[in-house]
Amino acid sequence: MSYESSPPPPPGGGTPGWEPPPGGQGGFGLGGPGAEHPEGQKLLITSIIALICCAPVNIWVLVKSNGILGAPGGYDVNKVKTARIIAIVSLVLWALGIVFNWSTGAMSNFSDF
């Protein structure tokens, strides 16, 4: 009885006939590594609307985005970063408007009513 050596492994060292799923490591599908963060779209839309309508809402966007950026969990956080930048710009413009109105007395005409 003779034992022959086993055939060499296929290129890449994997199991013959098996290929990893597309999309990088693991094949997690939706919600896996590199997927968009679930809160990203909501934060981006909220920050844009708050820039136009109500800047103090961007305080919430800033707090929420800082929490997400602190622990991204392997998600793509580009939209969260963009929402954070818009929130910061909005809050700076809001603060400058308050300082300008206070320093020039622009709102003093409304105190007569």
C-alpha cells in the first residue's frame, strides 16, 4: 500500500471552489464594515435644515455627531463628519449674528412695542 502526497493547495490557500463574498472582508452585507452609519443621513438633513431655520438645533446635531465619531463601530462616518461641520458653521454664524445685533443695537427698535 503506497501513500501518495496530497495535492498542493489552490492559490490563495482557500477551499477549492469557494470564493469570499464580494464587498471586502467577511461579507456582512448591509450594516457591515464600511457601510454608512445609520444616523448619518438624518444628522446631515437635520443640520442643513437647522442652518436655514433654527440654528440651536445644531447643538443637538453636534452632540450626537461627537458621540458617533467617538465610537464609529466600523461604519463609514463621512456624512456624520459633514453634518458636524455644517453644525459648527451654523452655530458660529448664529453667535456672530447675536453679537452683531447686540453691539449695533439692531434689535432696540422692537423694544418700543
